[in-house]
Amino acid sequence: MTNKLDRRKKKTRQAVYNAFIELLEKKTYSSISVQDIIDKADIGRSTFYSHFETKDDLIKVLCTEIFDHVFSEDLCGEQTHDFSKEERGLEVEITHILYHLKDSFSYIKGLLACESGELFMQYFKTYLYKIFSEELIEDYGNVPKDYVLNRITCDFAETVRWWMKNEAYTPEDISAFFFKRGNYDGK
């Protein structure tokens, strides 16, 4: 019985995510109401609130699930990219992340377009900080490592925000632009 409930719960959450994403592709976050999400997902109000306390909570959970997958330790083959055979390194990880973001451009742009953008970026930066802190091991002299990590994290997050407005570039292009500056590869 528990397995059936878990499947039903996953199915409901997925319906809410899909509805929210569809709405974000057409409307700004601030113009989407909980009722819009409920109507689109074809669920009841109490069902929505049994899964999410608020619309902001929905963003938090959605971001967590996206980023848990995007920042996964396992670089497996996916429909649009395959880094499973690549030697792991920061540039490969960043390019992998960029592919996932590109696959989700339509609704991430909606999240970034209004007040939800700061919430999205806050979660994004938390995950980025962890990746950069694991990869950056060199000595920066008398510059504090946490300053360097904050700078790199913010720089990359803003690079992604810029990319969302300039979609003509591939994930490989953006990764190359980011690392070309010489600040993040020890040069």
C-alpha cells in the first residue's frame, strides 16, 4: 500500500511541476496564482497544500530537485549530452551543468524574469559554491579562499543569467568563455 501511495504522491508532484513549468513558459512568476497551478495540474487546493506550503515553497522544491539532478556526482549519458566517458574535472562539470540548464531554458527564463529570479539564483549559487569549493584547491596567497569562491560562484551565476538572454551560444561556448579569463584554471 505504501508503494502505491508513494507513486501517487510522485505523480501528483510531477503534475504540479509540469503545470508550474507550463505556466512559467507563458506568464511571469508574479502573475501565476496557486489557483492557476491547481487548475492546470487538475488537483484540489488541499492536495496542493499537502505538498507545498506556498508558491515560493514550490520553487524551492523544484530548484532542489533540478539541482540535485544537475549537480549529481554521476555524470551519466542523457538525451542531449553524454559526459559519462569524460575525465572528470571542473570544466567538464560546468559544461554538464550548462547542458541541463539549456534543456530547461524555457522555464528557467521564466523563473529568472521576475522576483523569483533571486530565489532561483540563491539556490543555484549554493550548489555552485559546493562544486567550486571541491575543485579549487590552489593557494590564492593572501586572498581568502571564501572570497575567491564567492567571486567565482557569483561570476558563473551571472554568466548563466547573461546566457539566458543570449541563447545563440552552446554550453561548450559558455564554458570556454568562463574559463578563458584565466581566473579559474590556475593561469
